[in-house]
Amino acid sequence: MLYNVDDGHRAVLFDCFQGVKLDVIEEGTHFMISWLHRPIIFDIRTRPRSILSITEIK
């Protein structure tokens, strides 16, 4: 079975027998064994944040 890892995402494989594999899977199309592996896909893009401050600038 094939699965896609989109831009700005990374994946790790969960193996039914060994648990989570340590390899990080980059973007692209990858192969997995459907009854043995399950991809867990993470969004790694940065997001802007606003931080409120109560100090005054002189």
C-alpha cells in the first residue's frame, strides 16, 4: 500500500510488533505493509504567534 507525506509534514511508522520506528520519513510517496505498519503523520510547519506584553516602551 502507498501513502503520501505532504510538504511541511513528516511521518513515523508504527509497527504492530516493534512499536514506533525511530526513522523519520520525509516528504513524498512511500510504501508500507498495510496489516503491519501504520503511518503517523505530523505537521512540522512553523506558525506565527502574538505575545501580549504589559510593559511600556519609552
